[in-house]
Amino acid sequence: MDLQRQYEDDFVMTQQFAVVTFMNRVYAWMTLGLAVTGVTAFAINVMGIAVNPALMLISFAGTVGLVFFLSWTAHRLPATVAIGGYLLFAVLEGLFFSLIFLRYPMATISMTFFITAGLFGFMALFGTITKKDLSGVGALCFVGLIGILIAILAQVLVGTLFGIDTGQFNLVISIVGVVVFIGLTAYDAQKIKQLSAAGETSTGLVIVGALALYLDFINLFLFLLRIFGSRD
């Protein structure tokens, strides 16, 4: 009996260690991706490199394409390909974020980043430790995300075609966006824990998890920046 209990305890400890190791890898790659994006954006700004509309369009198309490509295939790709695609995505995002240094004061960017980090960390921790199934929250937030995309498109069309000031509408969209990505952060953190607990620990899945959390963090940051930046 003692030997069986010891075996069960060792198995549980081994499984818990595997879960923690997997999640540490996910968060490490997410952090590296954010660092690559930040360094790329800062370097472009410091060197005074002009980011023309064509380059921005290529960057946007590349990031969207890589998100879908990695999300659907990274778990089947060789580790080096999955990692390379993720780092390329982070660099392309840096091209877009280089414009933020031109549009917003550094004090606002810094403040927003630390607020984002605090909110993200709290919700990721909540999603990891909660016993409540967050599948419903994830589905609701996904519907909310689609609604935000439609609202942003409508805002652009109304502002462009009719010249109507959509400042207040922009604030509403930003607040809803913050709520949506707070929920998605908790949902994705829980999903990543469940994947690792099921024994799914490949490098490709690490990259998929890191990409999901990266997108949660970045979008939370952008919506918060729209709120705080509108006051400058």
C-alpha cells in the first residue's frame, strides 16, 4: 500500500512539474515576442526609418497571415519553423508599433504598459488557478471581438464618408475591447494549463500558447492606450 501511494504521489508530482515547465516556456516565449516587438519599434524610431504606407500594408498582411498560419499549423511544424515564424511575426508587429512612438508621448506609453502588465498578470493568474470552467467566457469574448471589429469598421466608414466626429464612440469601443481581452486572457491561460495537463507539451503548442497570450497582451495594451492617449 505504501509503495502504491508513493508511486501515485511521484506520478502527481511529475505531472505537476510538466505542467509548470510547459507554462513557463509559454510565458517565456510570449515575453520574448513582446521584447522583440518593442526593440524593433524602438530601433526604427531611433534610427529615423520612414515606415511608408506600402510597408505598413505588407506588415499588416504578414502579421494576419502568420497568426492564422501558426495558430492552425504550429503544433505540426518543426520546432525551428514554428519559432522562426513567431519571431518574424513579432518583428512585423514592431513595424506597426513604431508608429506609436510618433503618436503618443513616452510617458503615456510607459504608464499604459505597466497598467496592461498588471491587468494581464492578474487575469492570467486567475485563469490558471480558478476551478471554474471559462469556456463560456471565451465564447462570449469571441462574439464580443467580432462585434468590436464590425464597430471599428463602421466607425472608419462613418468618419471617412460623412466626416462625423466619432470620439465618444471610439471610447466605448476601447472600453469594450479592454473587457473582452481581459476575459480572453483568463480563458487562454486556463486553456494553456489544460493543454499541458493533458500531456500536450510540444514546442509547436508552446508557440501557439505564446502567440495567443501575446495577442491578448498587445490588444489589451492598444485599447488601454486609446483610452489614456485620447486625453493627451
